[in-house]
Amino acid sequence: MTQQPHGGTQQPPDGGGGSCTELVALHGGTGTGRFHWSKHVKALSREYRVHLPDLPGHGRTPLPDGGGYSLQVLVDPVRQLLRDLGPPVHVLAFSMGGHASLALAATDPELFASLVLVGVSVREHQGLDGWRSKFDPDNLEAEFPLWARQLSRLHEPLGGADAWKEVCRRDAKGLRIDVDTDALKDLRCPTMLVRGDRDMAVDPAQYAELRQLWPHADELVVPGGGHDVQLTRARLVGPALVDFLDRAKRNP
């Protein structure tokens, strides 16, 4: 049985209505849906019903029975969520959530009305390994105590104040994210590729591969941006997201 992700849903001011456009925002490693997209929920919820699921093993969503952790454990509930909402669905996906979305797009492209990818890779590379190494909970607690306390609050529903440490250990080990890029050619919906120009966790050459696969794709390279540019450069990224989604709705 597929593990259903828990998380918030932000309704438009009019309460949603039957014709409301669904939008799913997927978080990255060690995060939650509401945290990693916190700076965009207000603007996006003016036009969309914004779903902010916590992927299995994060926030309010436990791992499936048996405790296994793999990319497929993340992909399956995203597939089910999009099917439940009524595809095609607009999706924003950051880092780990983007890797799950790429894997899903390779097999079920019809589920997507549009896809925004922030800080993703299409295969393993050294920079991605270096980024994951920063998730070590002992180092985080010693060097970034405020961040450690934030993670503790985010993941406390999984099993108490120290549950975040296991989340970080799992995500530090990494998930095999290699995707069949040839299969992605069948994804024909509007797409947008976002990355910071100083993001060690992405390989610009892999973004070039995606541009070749999707010549219609928008691309936003954020000057001075690191990995989570939707948070650290929200004033630049936010209007670009709204503009892209507006065009994607009008010209599917």
C-alpha cells in the first residue's frame, strides 16, 4: 500500500471552488513542504490550491511499514497524490522532490500540467555528494545550533525532539537519483529549470542536457544563488514562478 504524504493545503481566498487549479510543491532533503516553499505560499495561493506534502520520512509523514528508504518510496506517494487530485497537475519541486518528480516524469509524463525544477541533478556527481555530507547531524548541532533546533521542530512529529537526526542521516547517505533522460523526452508540458549560479549540488552541464531534451523550457539562473534559491532569493524567484505558472495555465 502506498504511503500517503501528510502536509498542509493552502486555499485561495475564495475557498477554492470547484474550478480551482491544483498545485503541488515538493520539498528537498531534510525539509518539509511548508518549510521549503514558505516564502511563496501566500502569492501562489491567490490563484491555486497549494498542496505542501511532507514526503515519507520527513515532517508529519512516517516511512512505510518496514522502514525502507529509496527514491521509489518518495515517487509512489507523489504519483498517487497527483492521481487523486486529478491530472494533469502543476508541480514545483526542489532538490530531492525534484529528483522524485524526474523519476515520475520518466514513467508518467501525463500526470504533469507543468513542472518547475529547482536545484536538481539527473545523475550522481561529486558536488551532490559534497552537499549531502553537510547533513551530518552531529556537525549541524555543533556548528549550526539554530538550524538544528529548526530541524528538530520540523521533524518532531516523526518521533520526538531527536527524530531530525535520523532524517539527516538518511538523507546524507543519498538516494540513487539517476534518471533515464531519453524517457524524459515524452514530457511535453511547460517546464522551468531553476538553479543558483553558486550551487555546488548541481552540475550546469546536466541542466544543459535537460534544455536539449526540452527546448521549450524556461531557465532561471539566479546570480549569487546557492542551493535553496526559492528561499534565499525569494524576491527574484517568486515573480518568475508566478509568471511561468500563469503562462503555463494559459498555454498548456
